Amino acid sequence: MQIIACNDDFAPQILDIFNDAILNTTALYDYKPWTMETMRVWFETKRQHNFPVIGLVNNEGRLMGFGSYGQFRVRPAYKYTVENSLYVHRDFRGQGLGKILLAEIIKNAKDQNYHCIIGVIDAANDVSIGLHQSFGFEQVGVFKEVGFKFGKWLDAAFMQLTLQTPETPVEG
């Protein structure tokens, strides 16, 4: 297994993982599968803002999972806060890959001098909530019935990790 920086070459495999999450889980509150055009825009946004796309590949070059982060909110004062996401391919779940990905997300956020990482997780996803808690994320709130998927209302748990970076934050 190897940790890599994913580029556009991995778009089809990332698309497969995203679409499985959309169609079969509440990890993404989307209804319709994404397209390659969606992936093109997604990668371009990551590049423009210097947000990493971290992948785990096996010895055959198959993407087992990936993680990233992006802008939390558009207001300038949120510039030191990012929202993370990570997904493990259905064939590789339960093998500890989420821990590796989340550790890399946190490392990258520190290296880029972010101060807070926010995770927005379906409140019924005990595995993801437990994973984030194991890295020091605290649940700071639950938004009740903010999503509707698979015929039921969904609650979104907000998890937060505060980092000791940057040393000298500035406005503007």
C-alpha cells in the first residue's frame, strides 16, 4: 500500500467511490451519481485552492480510498478553516484505511497552516464519528433533520478539530 497525491488520472476510480457512496449510503447527501464533468470541476477547484487529494493505492495501483478537504465557508474570516472528507472503497472497508487517510488530512492541514478542520458526518454513521473522535475531533453540534434521503430525515453531526496552527494568523 502506498500514500499518493491523486491527480486527474484517478478521476474514474474516485468517481466510482463517490457514486457508490451516493447510491448506497448517507455519506453524501446527493441523489444523482456524479459525472466525469463533475470530477473535472472538482479537481480544478482542488488545484485552484491548493487542497490536496490524498489516495491510498494497493500494489496493483487500485485506489482503495481517498481523502481531501476544501473550503468550509466563503467568508474571508473562515480562511483558516477547512471541511474534510474521506471515502474508502467498498471492497477495502474495515481495514484501517480511514485512520491512515485522516492522519494524512490532518498533517496536510497543519502543513498548510489551517487552524480548524470540520467534519460533517451523517449522525447515524457511528464508524466515521468514532474515527474522527479517535483523532481528537469533538462533536460540536447536530443539525436535526437537515437532509432527506432513502425516504427518511437525516441528522448531520458537526465534528471539529482545532490545530495549533498558524503561529501568526492575520486578517485579510
